[in-house]
Amino acid sequence: MTTAISAPSSADVIATFKRYVVPNYGRYPICLARGEGSYVWDAEGRRYLDFFPGWGCNLLGHCPEPVVRAVQEQVATLIHVPNTWYTEAQGEWAKALSERSFGGQAFFCNSGTEANEAAIKLARLHTPKQRYKIITFTGGFHGRTLGATSATAQPKYHEGLGPLMAGFVYAPFGDLEATTKLVDDETAAIMIEPIQGEGGVNMPPEGFLAGLRRLCDENNLLLMFDEVQTGCGRTGNWFAYQKFGVTPDVMTLAKAVCGGVAGGALLTTPEIAPSLRPGMHAATFGGNPLAARAGIATLEMIEQENLLENGLRLGELFQQRFTELAEKCPLISEIRVAGCMIGVDLKVEGAPAVQACLERQLLINCTHGHVLRLLPALNLSVEQAHQGCDIIADVLQRMAA
């Protein structure tokens, strides 16, 4: 007779972390044990409604069945091989992304910061030697490696890391005139999030992205869109550039691209792609069979379950609920919504609201100090959406009182 082994409590797990894990993350005192759809359970069995699943990576919720099945099948066949060999899955994944975007070619990596590092290298390799500068924008966020951190025009991420990598010039987000003045003979590219995520779900002014496209065309610059947070259906379009009708030369992806499995990609045109020539860049695990199968399954699930349309419907629901709330809650200054990418801008610090929601078993995020950021799954139900909005409304109204 076998004796069942009880799972460790949250306190046990936290104690292990304190002893053995570098404390570079601020963590909530909860150990998550399993997830399904838009719910997660902690080690004590409490259930939470998750409006920020996987930091936006779990676009299809936790453990979506098609992704789980694809990875399970693949792990029994081939887990990893180096990119000196061909694999069917990687080629099919590249094809699937190309057909849903601008017909480009893909370089695969493991994360958003890696994808942006590849874009930085590509910009320098594709343009004449004297061109090395890349214009990025205040409030943007491009990753945690030193190059991507240097591209991030937020001083708080630069503290203690100087000197930063040379070659990045910062322009005010949304200011086309100021951006134009920064272009010179040493400029290679413009890199921008079409909708800023970590910066507070900031939307570009009307015509701004189109203006950047013209500016790049007139000066032979690469226009590079960081769609790490907006890509793969987050905004109700496959990619945010389609929402704005402005096509980039280079696009970077990660987070949701594999339905929760680690993966990243850079897409660019067949004319530009050869500049990232052999020996100049690589990613050991990039495009591995597990990530590739997960990526394909993610795209197929979105199509088969009409989740782009559902994402747009959910966006309308969140817009309506929070607009109605703003009319009676003086703490809200602005609502910004693009599909399942929602920012509720507050006039006060947002951390207390996040904590209060956690106590009500709803998981949300605060970014930029005062913006409640929601990145719910595309297959969130209407009932779940209303349930979460009810909790947030009650929390904010209690704070206002």
C-alpha cells in the first residue's frame, strides 16, 4: 500500500525560495499550484480569477488543451535539436506566422528581449556602417538585456547599469515633429511598441505610426515594431500593426506566441532577412520543436475558436464597464482598451487596488505606478469578465470612499 505524499504548503515553498532563489522579483505570498482556463489555484486550494495570466503570455488561459496536447506529443518524439539541422515544426511555424502577417521570414528565439536584440543587430547589419543609431520612445519597454534596456527610454530601468549601450536616441511618444528632428546620417532605424504595454497601455495619436512609416521611407530607415505584448491576437487583430494599417519592416514577438510556452520570434521581409547572416546571431533553443508545436497549436486554436472576434467583443465589454465606472468613481482618469489589452489609469497609486483584488481572489497588475493593467485570456467568458469587473468596481469605489 502506497502512502500519498502531500504537496508542500505555500509557506514551505516560500521558505525554500528565501533560502535558494535570488530575490530579484517582488512576489506575492502565494504559491500557485495549478491552472485551467482563466482560473488558478494556490497550494491551499483557493481559486483565483486571473485577469493577468502569465504576465500576458497565457493568451489562451492556463493549460489550453490544444497546446498541452501538441507539447505532449512532441516531447515524446524530439525535445531539442540545434539549428544546424532542419525540423518540420519550425518551418511550419514560420509559415503560419508569415501567412498571418506581412509575408516575411522568421528568426526564432526564446523571449521578447532576445527578439529585440536580434532586431537591434539586424538594423545595424542591414544599413551602412556609419548608421548605428536607433530611435526609441519615452515610456517604451523593450526588455532586460543590456541592449534592450538601453533601448528602453525609462530612467528607472537604467539605475546602476551605466554606461549603457551606445546608439539609442529617445523621442517623446506620439511626437512626430520631435522624432523627425532626431533623424541624421547615423540613424539606422526606429523601434516602437505600436501600443505601449508596460508604459501604461498607451495608444499612439492618430496618424503617428503612419507618420513614422513615411519618415522611415524618406530616409531609408527600418521601421521596427515591438509586438511582444500586442502580437498574436492580443488586440483583436493578429498583430497590432494591422489595427493601425501601418506595416513595419521588422516585427518582434514573444509572450503569447506559444500559448504560455517560452518562445520568441523576429519577422522581417525576404529582402531584409539575409542581412542577419550566418554567424552574426543565434539562439540555442530558438525555434525548438516544443516551442514550434506550441506556437502552431496556439495559432490554430485562435482561428478554430474564433478568438480574435471574441477578443474584440471582450474589449467592448471592458470599455463599457470601465467607462460606466469612471462616471461614478473619481479615482479613474482614463480608460484605454484594445481588445484584451486594458489600462485603467488612476489618479492615485494602483498597488492598493491590486492587493485588494488579490484578497478578493482576482489577479490583476499595476504598471507605471498608477495604471491597472489587465491582459485577460482571449477565451475569457462574458460571465468571468463581468465577475472581475464587479470586483474591480467595488475595490475602486471603496478606495474612493
